[in-house]
Amino acid sequence: MDEEYDVIVLGTGLKECILSGLLSVDGLKVLHMDRNDYYGGESTSLNLIQLWKKFRGSDKPPAHLGSSRDYNVDMIPKFMMANGILVRVLIHTDVTKYLSFKAVDGSYVFNKGKIHKVPATDMEALKSPLMGLFEKRRARKFFIYVQNYVENDPRTHDGLDLTRVTTKALIEKYGLDDNTIDFIGHALALHRDDRYLSRPALDTVKRMQLYAQSLARFQGGSPYIYPLYGLGELPQGFARLSAVYGGTYMLNKPECKVEFDEEGKACGVTSDGETARCKKVVCDPSYLPNKVKKVGKVARAIAIMSHPIPNTDESHSVQVILPQKQLGRKSDMYLFCCSYSHNVAPRGKFIAFVSTEAETDHPEMELKPGIDLLGPVDELFFDTYDRFEPVNEPSLDQCFISTSYDATTHFESTVMDVLSLYTQITGKTVDLSVDLSAASAAEE
């Protein structure tokens, strides 16, 4: 290979595929390689036979589960906020034309041992069984403040500078109790732990507004959407996009070894005895293990079921957030359920995931509170993986490494990592002021 590329991307995980798409659209010459013979890296989708091979070591799933190819089980399942950043990136890059989305039925929160629908507006707050009568009134006032808040219109600020006032101080002004704060912070604003309480309130208010706007978008029971046939469609959509803009894809490339010049800068990648030259390398942590550090571990259970998650109004697709405090933990737990209505399983079958940041060496015990909410399961698998973060200095070595996927079952943190890498690589920011109506979701 005598060509020189602007960027070589290693790994076809979701983050890497979005980046190669964005960089190709920008006119950079991109070569994208993966040691696997399939797209998706860690975030791939498996059919039933592949699932059995991975977790049971055999390729003979029981016949009663139906046809293997009717299953698309995402290894890192995440819903997208309908008005969220990932959808804006999809529209900005026009990848929406390769994908079909469908709204997700329900968004729930676990509180005092029960599953409740997440109230997202002042009207829903009044109806929610999560709160008593007086608390509902206080919550309603807070929701109205958030709904009316406009960042550059001081008349809506009620004299508060939310870039300075902490979230805790803002919430205290409305006299809300701990339970209410719990579902607002974790199920609406989607914070992963309670550190947000001591940070400026603007971020939380914006997150709540995004949730409410996304909810209003499809008038469904949740603010989330999900691709038909699962997330495995996303990396392939970005791969097509990259190809349209002249990007080159190579799967099944063994031992992709990053080469460095005498200054320690990445200058190429060698595979099969051939070296492709480049100016920059983008990759997931597995390709440069000596430039990352382990920062945690995700524990996950995957269940195949013949019914929806109980107490979620028969929802065929749903996210349930279990805030850390409700479980006496340091981090939240997430339930994700999808089914034949999103074409990820045969008719009558449901795929559920329980995931969390592991805090002990007994993940199966840790996941129990979530698994207990699933009801009877046909099959249950356990999985753990380490989370890594880069420790290199990209300006010195020209290596841009993504962080591992966290335990959340929504995309907000994942896409922030992608945008920050994009800015480090190009010095630009992605223009996300797009017409959101360009992405539609199928109705039932």
C-alpha cells in the first residue's frame, strides 16, 4: 500500500464508525480497518447461534426460541434521545437515509421497590403516583420553571444565574424531597451518579429540557428511539456513508499494529506484512493497550423472555432506570427491553438487559435487583467487560483513542466522547444545528 491516508481508523465499533463517517464527510482521506470479520467491534449485534457460541460455547440454541436469524441482540444496547446529539449527528451526516427508527414505548424509574412511569412535564407531575399531593405541587412549579427557562432571556431566570447556582441549591429553592430529586436527576436528566448536585444547574436544566422535547417529538411514552433491527445497523450506515465519500473499509485484518516515527508520532498501521501510512490514528482501547488505563468494569445480564417486563404497561420496548440510592449503591442500574416490535427477536420474544458499573467481584449478585424485576426468563446470560480510558497525549503521538462504553442504556455519554475526539482531531466542532424533522420514526 503506497498511499498515505489522513486518518486510519481501527475498529468498527459505533464510536469509530461515527468518527470515520464525520471525517470522510469533511473530505479527509480515511482508511478503516478491523481485525474482526464483522462490523461493530464491542458494540456488535449477534444472532442466536452467535450468542450461544459466545456465552455457552456451543452453536445449538434450543429450537423453541425460534429462528436464529430473527434475533439481533446488541452487545451494548443503547436507546437514542429523539432530539439528542446522536440523532443530530445522523441528520448532519445524512446517515438517516440508511436507517429506520421506531419510538420506544416506555420510560420508567424504580422507586421504593416499584416501577413507575417517569413524569417529564408539569402535567405528568400532577398525575404521578411517585409523589404525594403537596410534593406534586412543588414539583409542578419546578417543572414549569425548567420548561420556561431560556438561556439568553434573563426574564425567565427568576434572578438565578444557573452557570453559578448548583443543582442542589436550585432544587432546594423548590423544597423538593430526596425521592423527587432522585428521579429528576437520574431518570430525566440522566446523570449516572449524584455528583451533578454540586455542579452548576444549567446542565441539569438543559438535560431536562432535552428529555421533555424528545418526549413531545413522537408523542409516545418515552423520549427514546431505536433502529429497527437493532444498533448493528448504525456502524454499517456510517460505513456506507464513509464509502460514499471515498473512505476505504477493510475487515478481517489481523494484528493491526500502529507504527510510530522517531518522534513517537503515529505514522502508519501494519497488517499482513503491509503498512499503510497515515498522519493520525483513531481507535478503540483494544488496539493501543499500552496507551489506556482500566477505570472500571461493566456487569451485564442478557435475558430472553416471552413477555414484556412486568409493571411497564405491556411495553414492547422500555428503559427502566434504578437510581443508585434506591439500591444502596454508588452507581445506577439500567434495564433495557426490546422485542419483535423493533425486529430484534421473533414474534412473542423479548430481549432484556440489566447493566451497571460493577462495584464488587460478584456481578451476578449485584445485578439481582434488576433481574428480579424481569419476571420469568427463558434464558439468562452474564457478561462483564473492563472499561478503559486513554492516558496518552494526542497532540504528541497523534493517536485518538475512544473510551470504552459505559453501563448506561442511552447514548448521551457515548456521543459526547465522539464529538470531543472529532474536535481534537480536526480542531473544529460538528455543526449540530440541523432540521430535526429530517429523522422520523415509524409509528405502530
